[in-house]
Amino acid sequence: MEPRKEKKEKDFSQWYDWILERAEVYDYGRYPVKGMGIWLPYGFQIRRRTMDLMRDLLDSKDHEEILFPLLIPKWMLEKEGEHIKGFEDEVFWVTHGGTEELDQKLALRPTSETIITYYESLWYQSYKQLPKKLYQIVSMFRYETKATRPLIRLREVTSFKEAHTIHDSFDSAENQIKEAIDIYKKFFDELGIPYIISKRPDWDKFAGALYTIAFDTIMPDGKTLQIGTVHHLGQSFSKAFNYKIQLKDESFDHPWQTSYGISDRVIATIIGVHGDDNGLVLPPDIAPIQVVIVPIPSNNESEAQSVIEYSKNILNKLVDSKIRCKIDDRPEITPGEKYYYWEAKGIPVRIEIGSRELKNRTITIVRRDTLARKVVEESNVIKEINLILESIKSNLYERAWKNLQQKIYEFDNIKEAKDYINKKGIVEIPWCGKETCANKIMEELEAKSLGTPWPSKKLSGKKCPICGEKAFTVMRYARQY
């Protein structure tokens, strides 16, 4: 049995807003500043567990967490010319302290490459101190002029994880790019989020970088969402600050850098990819509550009390086994209303306990991803719950990847590609490598280029549909957020 997804697929935007409100994840639209919202307690727990998963992955690879100030002086942000050009239309500026005009404009952090490079130049001067891997999880601000969307396109991104690394050679930085991509793959795999990895075209890379690798997924409305980026910064920022380190041969050179980030979009993707018409469907690892127990009342007062006691006994077993759980014994709400409430919140497993379960010393288990029911002996509760939680995690991963893979097709013909994009998919079209041809295809498809596959996908015998010249790879196109 699979829960319905008709509302989600018919009107994703309306369904998504309903989820945020119904599941009490994020209050958006009522805050009196455009593009900003409030994490509610339940949503904040999901966010915290998701970010802690990322922390664990980074820490396991010798990254160290830091915390920089929010404000960046204008002169510092402008140090790298290409970088500031890429952000100048998106910066929030602080110009006054009270009624007094400041002697220098201060930017609300749009990203931190410049400020971190400056301080790295003070902290690390020798190859012996490298590589160094730093990260922070902070708010960042971008003055988005497009239509804002909760957790998808914000003016304050409150869950911005930015990692910054510094190296004594190009090869060391290149290896760091591979490590960062591997970390992101593990992160998204743990969450059951499917992705494609693309090398962004030069005209769409991060400002100041040599190149950008991006993770994209596809949302229920067919638009792709960028959920992670990895940038090889080369020596652009270290040169801008005239920052050099001593190398092993005792010469001096500008160090090499990388940076990589994720944001609130990860939570938006969990909602969009896994949810259904009943509400959230959460991967067990990040669910604030993994199991909810719903006692079903009896008309017999003594029996009703015994059901509550039996339910609490099951709860204690789960707690002792480190399973996050809760009993919902609110007397004023019917079991049906409780089912509806907890399904909306995406709790992975519901346990129902009534007179029949009490008599037979069993429990009835309902799993959130499929709504399948199963009766389990009391003695097997912990074993069964753990098996079901693992099964839910695997099922979410497998069905999400299956859905993504069914929406990516390669076309030689632009008209056929446009017809497919209109049906909500990603297309790959042979590409000669010229920006003019990619721009023409974007115009005809009314879509944007995502980049070329990473690792690179070599072609033979294919031609660019615009200029007719030999195509050396494919360019991906889709409608994007």
C-alpha cells in the first residue's frame, strides 16, 4: 500500500505551504520582513538533527567548527574583484549605528571567503600547518529580488553550512574537492535525497572560483533545486589578500583554497521528496520522534487503565533501547485525530494498543512510508521496530532514486527535449562546448543549464544540435528554482 500523492503532484506549492503549517515546521509569510521565517520547535529539531549529521561527517574528516562575526567590512568584501561583482546586487548593507552614520559600510554575511581568507593569512604561514579545514553553520543574507519561497529562496538563510579549506598545492586542493563531494554524497544518501552531480558551466560558477561542482535534485513540480555546491577557489582569494605561505622547499607561494556549502534547502528537499498527501514522511535518523504510541481507550474503566499501563511498559522498553518515542494519551482527542496529527508530522512508526493488543500481549505497528500494518508479539517489539526503521530508511532512499532516474533523458532533438521538460524532467543534450550554443538551447527550451555530468560523460559520434559540430559531452537543462 502506498499513500496518495495527488495533491503534492497536482499543486506542489500549495501542498508544500500546507505541510510547513500542518506539521509545525516553519512559520513563513507572517514575519514582517520579506524572505524570512521562523523555525518552530518541531521543525527546529529536524533542522538540528540534519545539521548534526553534517557535523559528524565533517568532524570525521578532520574539519574544525568555528564561528565568525556576521558583519563584514565593505573593503574586505571588495578585495576579490570577480567575487564582489557576483554578489554586489545581493548584499544587505549596514550603514548606521543608532542615528550615527558608520565610517565604513558593513555587509551582512553573503558568504565568507574574503573574511576567512584574511584571518587564515594571520593564522597559517607554513605548509606544516596545512591542510586546514574549517567550517561554520550560520545565517547568511542575500537580497533576493525574485519571488521568495520558504526554505527554498530566502533573504535570510539560517542553516548555511560553509566549509573553507586551505592547501599548499593545487593537487591537495583538488583532492579536497573529491573529499567534499564524497561527504555530500554520504550526507544526502543518509537522508534518502537523490541527486545529480554536475560541473557548472563557467558562466554559472561561483564568483571567484576556478570551477564549481553542484548537487541538484528534482522537486515534485519538475523544477530542479540546487542543494549543495563545491568550489575550487584556486589562488584567487589568497592573491587578492597578497597571502603567501612557506612551502616545503622553503619558497613562498599563494595557498590554494576550496569552499563548499549547503543550506535550509536540505530540509525543503526532505519535505518535497519524501512527503505525501498525509503530510511529512521523515527519515528515521532525523525524526525528532521515531515512534509514537497511541493507546485506544476502552469503555471499561479498569481495562482502559490497563491499556495505558501496558502502553507505558512498551514506551519504557523503547526508551531503554535508545529509540526516540512518545505516548499520546490525551483523553480529549480521538485515536483517529491522533493518527492524522502524527502522520502529518511524519513520525516513522505508530504503535496502536487497544483491548485486543492488551489481551494478546501484542502491539499493532503502522509504518509511515507505506501505511502498512503489522501485529507483533510484545517480546519482539524492539527487534521489529529496529528492523522497520531500517526498512523505512532503505525504502525512502530506493523510491526517491527511482523517481529521479525516471526523469532524466538524453535527447538529440531540441523539440523533443522541450516536450519532455514540459512534462517535468531533466534533459541531457549533446554539447560542443560553446557558450553561444548552450545559450541558444536555453532560450529554445525556456530552461537553464545545470552543467555537464561529473565525472565527465564522454560522447562519440554525436553532434551539437545548434552548430552541428562534434559534441564532446552533454549539457543538462531543466527548469530551476
